[in-house]
Amino acid sequence: MDELTYLSKLVAKGRMSRRDFLGRSAVLGLGLAAAGSLLSTAARAEGPVRGGTIKVGMQGGASTDSLDPGLATNQVSAMVNHLWGETLVWLAPDGSPVPVLAEEWTASADARTWTFKIRKNVQFHDGKTLTPDDVVATIERHSDESAKSGALGVLKGIQTIKADGDAVVITLSEANADMPFLMNDYHLVIQPNGGKDNPEAAIGTGPYRLASSEPGVRYNATRFENYWGRETAGFAEQVEIIVINDATARIAAMQSGQVHMINRIEPKTVALLKNMKKVMIKNVSGRGFYPFNMFCDTPPFDNKDLRLALKYAMDRETMIDRILMGYGSVGNDTPINKAYPLFEEIEQRTFDPEKAAFHFKKSGHSGGIVLRTSEVAFPGAVDAAVLYQESAKKAGITIDVKREPGDGYWSNVWNVQPFCTSYWGGRPTQDQMYSTGYISSADWNDTRFKNEAFDKLVVAARAELDETKRRTMYRDLSEMMRDEGGLISPMFNDFIDGVSENILGWEDNPAGELMNADAPLRCWLSA
């Protein structure tokens, strides 16, 4: 092991290739995962190397994307906002909340009043200094329904917010033990005057300034020299994000060295990339899932029996095998899996053509069901839709698959059409997941699930400080979602990324792909 430790340090210094190190590790009997961990440790110990341009090839962007953080709907938008903006709190890979623009926070005994001490001497890209008033204005803007922010759901419980000296005091209508986690929501980028003057100005406190923006094409950012946290992020001189929605083109860009990292590798192509020189496959399981969304308030999906028919018509195990190639786990028509700390098992729904046929007949519906999909929805989405079409036939249900263009899918299809494929990266807590996407008032309620009993239980669970009772409440919520909701969730995906061996400082993050969009900020290029 002493020899490998020494060699790992040579890799960190750029004096030995990663491939040669892995080869030597194999000879000495060290597994691939252990060798990779040793390299990551050595890279962090050696320290970041500054300079160069990190290039990222990503699926998910569109010409309709906005720079307003509140309107971010895909991974490209989220990563761009990560470059130039910051939130009060960051979640470490282990899921723990870490101070960012909030130096620390305290809560009242009833978890209703939260005080966030705002970091001093932090500069915005326009030269202004961050103040508690900017934080107040940011949260106010995202709490305004007219802003159409994706964070609206998680902010519903705020009763009052005010600046108090160097702190921001938030009073909630109900207790919420998860409040620091909510302040990590990627929409809540702190902007001068909250972004009320120009939410698309892309002026923040992040490690990079946005130099150019071509939505759906590419973005360029340059290092912000006055960044307050330069010891922990912003090591490259520039970051370039290139939108490459076609999976084959992304792989070609990775192989040719055009980019240093790519997201959303289709499981069926993993073997191909593993054979490429100087390319590492990074995969981690987490909270991300690939949903088929039905609008509960729109015919024919407003019929519970029809929804149940479509749920029982989903062959989940085959979906895992043929779409994820084993890189994932089975879903149960809820957005929650064992990656959440308060998860409790409920009975697993399985493929049952007889039950599907029974509920379909009971619904009284006749004719086909239109399902809209696109390759940008998730890797293998079109193939998954066709596979679903095949399993539904066994129940006598006709699924008409309509393939939509990738550009504009997130503005023209998702959350607009009544039955479509989608993608969620999950959220840090169960309450945040439900509040963002499934309570009646959530702006991103992409299944139009509106259930008063469900809403009340979400609020009650949020305020419950007894963990045992809270677990039971979340179990009940999962059962309600499974049996009443418009979500068909057949599978939770692994996040599979491709990364150049020239990238150092990588740390797996189960919260999302490409280190939960942090990779170009927290990684660096080898010397």
C-alpha cells in the first residue's frame, strides 16, 4: 500500500497517468473502487491546481432556458447558476448542511424562528457588497407567485422575514426542522436586491462571472478574482458549458477530448466508454428518478381507476434491466426511496396485467392514451416509452408514443401536456420533495395532484420533531402518493457521468449528476 500511496501522489502532481496507476493497482490486488478512492484522497491532499479551461458537455439545455434562477428547470440551467451564484447553504456529499453565504444559523425551541447570520465582506460581481437586505429581497421575490419560481413550494411556510443587524430572521407559520436544507434549493441564488431589478442579469457572489450566454448552445464563465471562497472552489481560469443533447455526440466529444466531462451517459453505452483511453466512468445511486407524469385534474387521468390501470401496466423490473442495465433500482410510484433518511418501506407495486385490465375497464375509458416523450427527458426515455407501450398491450391498453423535439421540451411539454416522461434529481429531504412537486400549491406540481389530506399531512410531518412519529407520517404519505397520485415512478436512476482523467478533486455526490452540478467549480485540471 505504501507504493500505491506514493504513486497516487505522482498522479496528483501530473507525473503519472491515471491509467498506469490503475494498472499497477490491479497487479498489486487493489480493486478499482479502492484505487479510485486513493487517487481522490491524494488529489485533495496535494491541493488544487489553478488555471486552464474546464469544458463540460451536457444534455438538458434548450434555447428557451432563462438565467433567472427561479425559472431553472434543467441541469444545464442549474449548473450555469452554480457558476455565478450561491445560496445560503450548501449540502455536502454526505447530505449535511454547510455554511456558504450564511455563516451559521440557530433555531428557536419550537423550530419556527430561524436566524441566519450573513457572511461579511462578500462581493457581488458588480462590485456591491452582500447585505442581509439582499437575502431578504431574494426570498421575498421567490415567495411571490408572480415570479413563478421553482422554489415557491418550499417557501410557502414563511410568515415573516426581516433583516436584523448582520442576520436574517425568518419566522414560519409552522415548525420546520429542515429549514437549513430548504435554503440550499438551487433556485434560491442570492442576487443584488434579490434579482428584483433584473433577475436574468446573472450577477451573484459565485466563483465565476458569466462572460457569454447562448441558451441551448453554450455558456462561458471566467474566474471572479474577488471571490470570497477561492480556497474551496473556482480553480479553473474558465469554465465552458456546451449543450450537447444528442447522446452519441456527447460521447464523441468526450472521446475526442473536446470536453472534460459529460452527464447522463446511457447505461447501454457505459461499456463503450470504459474502453476509451483517459476516460473515467463515475456512477452513484441517489434520489434521482425517471417519472411518467399524469395530470390528475385532466381527462382521462382525472379518473383514479385509469391511473391505477396505467400504474399496474408498467413492467418495472424489465425497465430496470433494459433501460438502466442494472444502474438503478425499482420505483414504487412515489418520489421517495431509501436514499432519504426518514424512508420507510411500503408494499411494492408490481407489473400486473390482470389488475391493469380490471381498472382500465372500470374506468370506462376507451381508445388510446397519448404519451409524450423525448431523449432529453432522461437517458433512454424514448426506448422506455416504447417498452411501456409493449407491457401495456398485455393489459389491452394502447399507448400512443409521441416523440417530441428536445429543444423546448421543458417549456412546451413538461408540466404542460397531461401525460409525459420527465426527470427529477430528487431533493435533500422528503418534505422538500413533496413541497416542491406534490402539494396542491406547488408551482412545479407536474402531476396536478391536489389532495387536501395529503397537504395537511405534509405540514404536520414538517412540524413534528419526534423522528419516530415523523417516519410513520412519511410512510403514510408514500402510500397516498402510490395509490392516489398521478406519478408513475418505475425506476430510480444511478447518476452516470464521464470524466477525463485530467480532472482531479472529484468526489461522488448522491444528490445529483456531475457532483450535483458542482464538478466544474470544485474540481481542477491536472498540471
